Amino acid sequence: MKNLIKIVPLVAALSLVSCKKDQSADQLIVKEETTATAPDSVSTEAQAPTQDATLVTADDRASEAQSKPLTTVALSESSFEFGKIKKGDHKEHTYEITNTGKNPLIISQVKPGCGCTVPDYTKDPIMPGKKGKITLKFDSSNFDGLVSKQAEIYANVEKAPMVITFTADIQP
């Protein structure tokens, strides 16, 4: 019993010493985490304005046309079928857009659904009664089978964005 009474304070003392070591270790870890996260948070903060600026820029382009006097348009077609094409082929199709309204048509952006499609379009204002072009260039390298893609057209029309689509059946 006397030995037990001597051991209990010894165990308690060792526990306190080991707690202090753990606390020091925790403090070191906290300091390391603070040091480790500080550069990350700085880099995140540095990246945040860029991402916001990108979003604002895209919104600005989309709303740029909407801020102009509205007009009406007619598309030659809103969808196109390439049919069967070989994997790796690069295809393109041009959609004709006619300004049927009384104000100049301004296409501010054509935004494809993915990186496999690259748009090109009439950048100058399209006067009433005149026609412009929207070309979608498609790279089929990363696809197999039936594919359907789309692009959004941002312009000074009431229902923007307008959507154009195409399909392709990609063969090996």
C-alpha cells in the first residue's frame, strides 16, 4: 500500500510533464499551421480578385449588349448535324444571323459549352436588315459516338442568351 501511495504521485507528475510536452507540441503544430496557412491564404487572396475579375468580365460582356437598345434577330438554323465524322476530324459550321429589328445588332460574346468548340463571330454591329455570321469550330479528338454541343450567344436581344447546337456521330 505504501508503494502504491509513492507510485500515484509519481504517475501524476509524469502525466503533468507529458501534458506539458504535448501542449508544447500542439503549440508548435499550431504555429506551423499558422505559418503554413499564411502563404496559402495570401495566395488564395491574390487569386480571388482574378477569379472575381474574370466573372465580372464575363458578366460585363454579357450585359454589354443588353445595355444597348434591343433588336430582334432570325437565325438561319439553331441546330446542325454533322452526321458521321472520323475521330480527330476538325469540323466547322457557320450559322447565319439576320438583324430583323430597327436597332444595330451587337453580339458581345459567343460562349461554347466546352473547350472542344471554338467560336468566331461578327464583331462589328450588324445593321437592320443585314446578316452576320457565327462559326463554331469543333475538334472531335476526345470523343466517341454521338455528341451534342452547344454555344450561348449574348447579344442585345430580349431573350439572351440564345442557344445554338450541333451534333456529330464520331466514328473510330
